[in-house]
Amino acid sequence: MSLKDPNVLNPNAKKRIAIVIANPAVSSTTGWPVGFWWSELTHPYHVFTEAGYEVDLFSPNGGPCEADAMSDPNDPSGSSKTDLISAAVLAYAKGADGKLIAKGKTVTGFANCEEDYADNAVWNYGLLPRDKHVMPWRIEDRLKAIGANYVQAGLWRSFAVRDGNLITGQLNFSGEETARLVVEALGR
């Protein structure tokens, strides 16, 4: 067994990747319907399949999934750029030892400057009052608070970083770069 082909039962079997996408829900902060973001699905899917991986899609609750209405890059609101991605789970994810897996690791996720931009956009359009925020908390602040070495590439920049086996992307447009780091880590 090796990291190049960890399938000890059938070393010639295709390598597989699981992508988890969101079930339809309603935002607890805005009251808006939310779903998965197309770029977070299609960009990594393309990279993985081009590298020869078999990709399976899953959702936390099973059942149907719907794309977020604002994930369409042609949406006139421009809101497709105000995405909170799954790096938020790192504020809570623990290893077998009970410790937070991001503590002491270099990670990225939606940046405070992007949160500010998103909040200002919805405030300026009158979609939320100024005392409400798009997200209930900020990924950058939370990751720093738990002892992670948070890094980012600036406002609306595609960016991904690898620290050992932990690979994170900054925002919804970072899926391709993040997937390339996963392929590099797992091998072709």
C-alpha cells in the first residue's frame, strides 16, 4: 500500500473522490434560501475526472440538492461572489485525539475583506439592515482564534493552500486550485 494507490483490496481499481454538496436550506441570518454553489461542484469535478478519478456526489441529509439561486455567475445581483465555503467546518472539526485539526496548521477560507464586501453589497442594495450580516461569524477570525495560521490572497482571489494532509481553498472560485492540490497529494 502507498499514497499513490491506497486501495489494498484492488490496487488497480479507479481512485474515488467524494464531493459533499449542500442540501437546500434557509439561511439562519438572512432568511434567504440557500443551496450548493455551481463553481464549488463543477470546478473540482472537472479537475478530478480529468485526473482519472471517479467522483461521487453526496449531501449531508441525502435526498435532493439544489443550486443556490445566486450561484449563477450571470445573476445580475453579482451575489455569486458572496459565498461562505466549507472551510468553516475547520472551526469545529477535531481529530481522533480530540484536538481541533486546524490548530497550528496553515489554512485559508473566506477572508474578512470578502465578508466586508458582501455585507456592504447587501446593505447598499437594501437587502439587509446594517445591524445584520450575511454570515453569523467570520471564518478568518474564527480560524485565527483557534490557533490556525490563516493566510489569504486578497479580495476575490482564487487561492488554495496545503499543510500536510489538510487542503483548503479561500472561496468558491478556488475549487480548481484546491482540487489540484488534492490530486497532487493523492497522486494520479
